[in-house]
Amino acid sequence: MTTAEPVALWRGFAELNVDQLYDLLQLRVDVFVVEQTCPYPELDGLDRQAVHGLWYRGDVLAGCVRLLPPGERFPGPSIGRVATAGTFRGQGLGHVMMRAALTECERRWPGQTLWLAAQAHLQAYYGAHGFRPHGTVYDEDGIPHIDMRRSA
């Protein structure tokens, strides 16, 4: 990633314009449903409560992250729906997005333990950002997952 890469646009659901919402949903469906051949309910009822991080390169959404407030899915705030478009993978954008998500969580919910539900094969990736496994691996929509948390 070069320093010319865009910074995240952080938006509540109601602040997303129609194009941003379409781009966000399209990217998540492309990655989580089509690429991973996992027909699951992508629209899970949590987006309205979430803060969405969007990373654009020009007019193309390169990546996204969803932040949920405490109590929506876990006792503390959580990071989820971390997705990078295929053409932008391998450039470090995922790590840029995670660092920005951690900063945004600390700004919004200072001093709280953070949570996420990781695909089990990504434990080392999230571990590089301070997350540790919490519990055991479980099946979610046919994909092994594990809850992880990052202490305040």
C-alpha cells in the first residue's frame, strides 16, 4: 500500500448514500457468498446498528469493515464483515483496515475489550492485531469459526 491510498470513510447506516450501500453489499456478497460458495443470510439485521468502514480506490470499493456497538453480537464492541475485493488482495489493505478499525473502536468505545467471530483459518491474521481465541471452533454456515477477543 502506498501513502496515496485513501483513508477509511466511516459511516453509520443512515449516512451511507445509495451508491455506497450498493457497493458495500455487492462486495460482501461477492466475497462471503460467491467466492466462498456459502449461501448464508448476508443481510443479518445488524447493519442498521453498525458503523461501516469503506476504502475506495477511485470509484471502486476496495475493502470494508463493520463495527458493532457493545451488546449487538458480543458483550463488547465487535469487528466483522472484513472484506477485501479480490483485485486488491495481497497489497496489505486488510491490515490497514484492521488498524483503522481498532483505532475507530477505541475512539467510539474507549477502553473496552473488542470481539470478533473469525473464520478459523484466519486466527493468525487477527492474532497479529492482538486478538486471542476465546472458546472453541464452531461451525457457522458450513465454515469453521472461532470467537476471538482483544483485551482493552
